Amino acid sequence: MFLRIDHVGIACHNLEEKIEFYESTFGLVVVSREVNEAQGVREAMLHVADGEGGTSYVQLLEPLSPETAVGKFLAKRGEGVHHIGYGVADVSKAMAEIAAKGVRLIDERPRHGSMGASIAFLHPKDVGGVLTELVEAPRA
Ligand code: MC0
């Protein structure tokens, strides 16, 4: 079902500082920056590698306010890995297959994600404590 790890989402207090750290320490390059009001985040995608199943990124996430998903996560757990995003060919199909196995979908239908992707989140309580995201990249 999964084509690749599309991205690892990392929650941080200060996006600019964290970008600078990832660039200077690991040599990663920012390929996209967006504000996603619906998700309550300011975020940056940093290219990691290209593989057969597509491209993998690190996604740095700064909350737009303390009441957002990432804001609440930071207050409770501090900075660190917030979610794993897996690449899928068809997000609606993957959602239906996974829901049929009893995993709760947070999103009833796909939503707008980074770089034009269609995304959907699975509840962390049904995935061993890991907030899991399905990512369908836009067609070329
Ligand atoms: C919360 N919990 C997590 C978690 N966030 N567990 C693992 N990983 C996370 N990231 C746990 C809490 O510790 C708590 O467990 C329980 O879930 C309920 O959390 P809460 O703080 O009371 O918050 P809720 O229930 O209001 O919301 C949690 C939920 C929410 C996961 C449903 O954060 C959500 O809908 N997330 C999906 C959207 C999202 O995260 N958007 C931001 C990234 P205990 O045991 O204490 O009860 S947007 C994004 O990434 C886009 C731009 C993209 O990739 O393109």
C-alpha cells in the first residue's frame, strides 16, 4: 500500500531556527514553504532523497497558535517527531482499505496538504501512538 516514506513531520517552536539547523548540520535544502491555515501550521519541506517510489522529505512544522494540533502537541510533549507521512497512489482508496481494518480516520475526506498533495490523517491511538498521514502527490 505504501510507496515510500513521503515525509517525517517535526514540530518546532521556531521554523526559521530549525531550518537553519537542518541546512547547516545535514545539508538539506528547503524546496517549499507554506502556511496552511486549515491545518494551523507554517511549514517547510526539505528534500532528503529521490527513490523509485518518489521523493522523501523532512517537514518542519511551526504552529500558527497554541490551540492548533501542533501547538497542543508542543505544549504537551515538546519539540520532536509529530507524524509520519506515507506516500500512496490513491489516498481515497487507501483510506477505505485502512478504515475497513478498524483504524479511525481523522479526516472523512482528503484534505489539502503540502506542495499540492491530497492528504488524510489516521488516529494515533489506533496506530500505536503514531500520528500517521497518507499522502497522494499531485499528478505530474
Ligand atoms: C496528539 N496525540 C498524539 C499526537 N497528537 N499522539 C501521537 N502523535 C501526535 N502527533 C495524542 C495526545 O497525546 C493525546 O493522548 C491524544 O492524542 C489526544 O490529543 P489532544 O492533545 O487532546 O488533541 P485532540 O484529541 O484534540 O487532537 C489529536 C489529533 C489532532 C491527533 C486528533 O492533533 C489531529 O487531528 N491531527 C491531525 C492534523 C494535524 O496534526 N495537523 C498538523 C499537521 P493522551 O494519551 O494524552 O490522551 S498538518 C500537515 O502535516 C500538512 C500540512 C502536510 O503534511 O501536508
